Amino acid sequence: MEAVLTEAVALLDEAGESALTFRALAARLGGGVGSIYWYVSSKDELLDRAADHVLADVLRAAEMLTGSDDPIDDLRAIAMTLFDAIADRPWLGAYFMRNTGVQPHGMKLYELIGEQTLRLDLTRRERFHAVSAVIGYVVGIAADMGQQPPQEVRDGEVSREDYLSRFVAQWRAMDADQYPFVHHIVDDFEVHDDADQFSAGLDLLLAGLRLQAGA
């Protein structure tokens, strides 16, 4: 199973879900397609188990970052670790906790995040909503930021800065009376860093949680 999942993850990393077929996986393993069915019953199960295979390392890293006196700081450390993993592997976000019956590491990671909220003065519902908000923000933003850039940027025909400048020019050309906010932030949009933007949003979310808990 270890070899099957390792090669499945490699295929997903190289070219995404479309590259992961039983035929391609069997070829990498040097066996027949039928041998894969000894380990998984379907491609969906293979994808779920491949995601959990990656999450095992994420969980180990996250566990090492907890145990401080501040549960909010520990939540942030876990969130950043999960974000980095999904940003590096955009396919991972789609299968995070999709089937907890075959994803023990994903379930344990969810538990680890939840345990930090048990250290805060919150109601049960508030804890549930807090964990859902953190995971939803992290997974959603990481998957979005991890998407491949447009083909012209990947081919080197256009730089990221030049590609972004097209939108900056469009925004600046909009009517300032109709789009006052857009004109207010366009200079920051032009030079923004995606990772910094994610971090700032996470800090806003956690600051709200801190206020709610009176921490």
C-alpha cells in the first residue's frame, strides 16, 4: 500500500488528477492494473487515500508546533502548515476530509485544530463554527493560490507582473465614482504578495476568534 500511495501522489503532483489512472499507476509500479484492486476498490478511494498519505506528514509537522501557552498561536501554526501543504499540492484541497473513513490523518488533523478551541472560553457551537471557518479559509485560499497561472505566463511569454498589470490598468480605468473602493486599493493590489494576503486574512479571522473567546 505504501508504494501504491507514494506513486499515486507522485502522479498527482506531476500532472493532477487526470494523470492518475490505474493503468498509469500500474506502469509506474511495474505490475498489472488488476494488482491495484488489491489495495483500493476505486479511483475515488485511491484519491482519498493519496490525500491522507500526504496529510500524515502535515499532521506530524503540525503536532510539533502545538503546546504553547496561547491556543490562538497554535491554531495559526497549524493553519499555516496546512496552507503550505495545499498551496504546494493544489489537488490536495479537493480531497481533504472527503472520506474520513479512509482518512485517519485528516481526521486527526481536524481533531488537533478542534482541541485548540477547547482551550478557549467558547460554546460548543462557537467551537464548531471556529474550526469550520479556519479550515474553510485555509483550504479554499490555498487551493485557489495553488492553481497554475495562465498558459502565457507558464510559457514565459508574459511575466506575472505584466499579466497582473493588465488588470491594474483595467481597474484604474474604471469610473472612480462607481468604484471608489477599487481605486482606493488598486496601488496595493498592484504590488500584493499572495502569501502575505493569506496571512493577513488568517490573522483577521483569528483576531475575531480571540475577541469572541475573551482571550
